[in-house]
Amino acid sequence: MPERIWHPISKLEFFIDHTRRWAVDVREHLETLEEARAKPHVLADSDVARIKRVYTEQADDLTLFEEQAAKWGEFPDLSPSRRAKLTILNEQIAGLRELNRKVLGLAEELSRGTIDRVMAASDEELGLAALLGERPGAWAPG
């Protein structure tokens, strides 16, 4: 495993800008996934697997950001301005963590109705799902 790189406090503004842009991207992706909620069959298993992989890796990256912010927070001589900016960074990281959880939860939900699941379902399963008012492929006999 590579050695952890700690950044100087002079990078604080970079981290704030980066997490702000990152959150915009995640919100846009979440909106796209929300649209797919009504028609999960437009996604393949591989699409959902990729989403899960990317956002699981992102959760690991967020942990690194949290650790960096915590390290900066331990500096006893931080100016009030930097302390305020560090608070902003921590809030943005927390917001990203929540968005990340939402994406992963939605990906899990969408995984139950992908085109692969629909195509693998028998005619009987599809008929039963339709009668139960469920998405095709979301129902599996137990």
C-alpha cells in the first residue's frame, strides 16, 4: 500500500473548491439515477456494478479527505479564517458522504430491475410481477 500523503494547510482552498465541484457532479449523477428509478430496465447489470464500484471508491476517497481535514484541525495555531474554511470543508465532505450514500442506495435499488434481470425472468415471473404491480424482473420467487 502506498504511503499516505499529507498536504500542507496551504492546500485548504484547493480542497474546498474540489469538494464543491465534486458535489455538483454527484448531484447531477444522482438526478440522472433518480430518472432511471421509473425505468431501471434501461440499465444493465454492468452499469449498476460500475456505479457501485465508482461510488465505493469515492467513499474511500472521502475518508482520505476527512482524515486530512482532521489533521489540519489539530493545528493549534490555525487562524480564525482558516478555521472557518476548515468548517466549510468538513460540511462539504459530510454533504458528499450523504450524496454518496444516496447514490449507492439507489444503485442497489436499481440493480433489482435491470434489463439483465428482466431478460432472465420467465414469462410466468413477468406476468406475476405485472399482476402484482411490480417492475418486471424485480420479483423473484422465494
